[in-house]
Amino acid sequence: MFNIIPKIKRLVLFTGDVAILYFSLWLTLLARYWRPVSMELWNKHLPPFTVIFSIWLIIFFINKLYDLPVAKNDMRFYALLINSLIWCIVLGFIFFYLATAGISPKTILIINILFFGIFVSLWRHIYNRLILSKKFIEKIIFVGLSKETLELVRNINQKPQIGFFVSGIIQLSQIDLTCFKPGEIDVISNEDKIREYIDLHKIKTVVITAETADAPRIINELYKSLDLQINILDLPSFAEKFTGKVLINIIGQMWFLENVREGAKQAYEAIKRVMDIFLSGMLLLLTALFVPLVYLAIKISSNGPGFFMQQRTGKNGKKFMAVKFRTMYNNAEKNGPQWAQISDPRITIVGKFLRKTRIDEIPQLINVLRGEMSFVGPRPERPEFIEKLKEKIPFYETRLLIKPGITGWAQINFPYGSSEEDALEKLQYDLYYIKNRSFIVDLSILLKTVKIVLSGKGQ
């Protein structure tokens, strides 16, 4: 049930957007010609507008308008919606100027955008209110609560639009719940009351922590409650699905034995390698004329080489030389290896632009072509940092199970890392990707990377 609710909500959201797109087109043709829309007129406009509608839906996806945490009627949501509609306008005009398909739809496109903007805004506003209704929120309970899971529970209850609310905790030890509102969380301390609570509050999901194994009476009461059609989820699985990362502090070696199945990924890795070769070769050809201009700009703006080569650690710990455009002043690390910082004073004026636009990473296409990197994967880290982080962060070496990438799940969800704490956070996203990587996940990462590049949020 945990997987189904968010999927259904996203499907309803997507279906509503598609329906509004085609309804807006029909209304646009009706308003433009002031006569009933004939089949001939509809069929004439349907193919080109279907193409542009597909592009618009991709824009909505890139801007995270299908991410349920965004589904709130607040300033952030409306800013994303307006930004997306502006991009829809721009790309709509570009498309129809390049491929008119026998029609000249300038006026139709403008009217269509107006109708679509009005109706999609109204639809999204209604949808955002509906999903906060108690009818669409599933109550869940936790068995035990540790320091690591306290923030997770708070996060769940602060995002009811996703469809879940932690209503109670079965107490295994003393719990400090002062961070919650009075009455927000029920504490169940009597094992005999567990079934009654589940039945009374219509609980459908129970999340169990590792400590549950030491509470046989609670296990027995949950067993007796199976006829109430509850779903039992272990904490790591629940946290992974809700947060999009694997929480290091609540897993052990057994988690890797049960969840990391590299043998099942061989076909995927083989096809991914073919795609890496094709895409990197094509992009190197397309940027061949552009590279000398960037090289010249770097040389003119500061002393030093145009390209920067630095040793990185790849799959299975294999070292390789990563190639990038130089973005820092020459001898930026004369005092030894340092974490890059936000607004790093070592970055040149040209380097700031190259990092913001991710142009500095174009030469890494050579690393992809050579098989040292992939387009999608964990960030390639320096050997000096890896050795230190392996000593302080559990399971850090597991990110070396796959090739590093130009972009990745960690990079789009936690874009900047400049400390050991940040490295821990990014590792949790990397582990999620290592376990769940697929062509769909890779495509999602690449599309959302486009948003980062266009918004200038690169570092």
C-alpha cells in the first residue's frame, strides 16, 4: 500500500494535466474560429500540438511538479508553476517556428497557453487541497523510535500531501516527543492495546525498527493483528521509499547482502555502456568547435593551463585522471588537498560561469568514452578524501561498486558537498541509486540535471 498511494496520486496528477492540455486545445480552436471544432480541424492541429504537449509535460517533470512534496499551495509551488509555463511558451514558439507542419499557429499557441495556464493553475490548486483531506492520508504507526528515526517521523508529518501521517508509536523505551505538537503522536505503552489501536484508528502500515526483535510480546500482538490487513515494513525499507536515500545509521552489512544484487545488473550495465559510448562520442563531436573558445577564455582570464587533470577513484577503487576545464587559479592547492566551498575564493571569474553552467565538465566526456566514468553515477572523489572518509563513514567504500558519473542521484538531490557531514548525506543517496538504478531512474536524473544547468545552480 505504501508504494501504491504516491503512484496513484502522481498518476491522477499527470492524467489531469494531459486532459487539461487537450481540453485547452479544443477550447482554443473553438474560440479562434468561432464555430464547432470539426474533425478535420482537430486532426490538423492534433499531431504538432501532441509533440509540444509532450515537451511541456517534460518541463513539468524537470521542474519537479510531479514530486508530491511540492504539492502545496505556497509561494514555492506557484513560482515553479509560473517558471514552467514561461518555458512552455518559449519552447512552444521555438518548436512552431522550426516545424510548422503546414499550419501557422502563432495566435492559436498564445490562446492555448492562456487557457492552459488558467485551467492547470486551477486544477493544481484544487488537487493540492484535495490530497490534504483526511480521506487521502493513511495513518501509520512506528514500533520504537530512535534518535535516527525521530527526524524521519517529523518529516513525514510535515508532508501530509505525500499521503501518510504517523499517528502513534509503540513504546519500546522512554521517548522524548516534546518536538511534536501536544496530541499529535499517541504513545502506546500497553502491548494489549496494540490491536485495539490499529483497529480503532484504521492503521494500514506498521513500521518496525531493529529493536522490535527484542520485544516478543509486541511481535505476537502484531501477528494477531494480521487479519486487520496491515502492512509490516522494516524501517530501512520505509525510510528509503519515503526519503529517496538509504539511512546509514539504521542498516548493517546484512542490508547489503539482501539488497545490493550486482549480478542482476549485468544486462543493464552492458546496455548503459553502449549508450555512454554513443552519447559521449556524439556530444564530443557537437562541442568540438566550442571547446577551443572556452579554452581561450580560460587562458586569457588567468595564468595556467586551460585543462585541469586530477586523480580520482573509479569503480572498484581503480584510479584514473579526470579531465575538466580549469576553473580555479593556478596552484589553488599549494597547501594540500581542500574541499571546494560555496563562493570559493580560488575560483576564477570565468570558472564561476563554467561551474554554474556545468561547461567545465565537458572534457569529462573523454573519461566516459574511455570507460572510466558514466553519465550517471556517484561523484568521482579524490583518493585522499576517500581514504579519510572510509575511516569515519560506515560503508563508504560501497559507492565504488559502480562507475562514478558526471551527474547522479546524489548530485540532483544534494547538489553541494564541502564537508564530511555532506559526504555522509551524499553517500545515503548514492546507496539508494546503487540499489535502485535502472534506465528510468537514469533518464529521470539526466532530465533533472537539465534543470540544474538551466537554473545556474551548478557548483
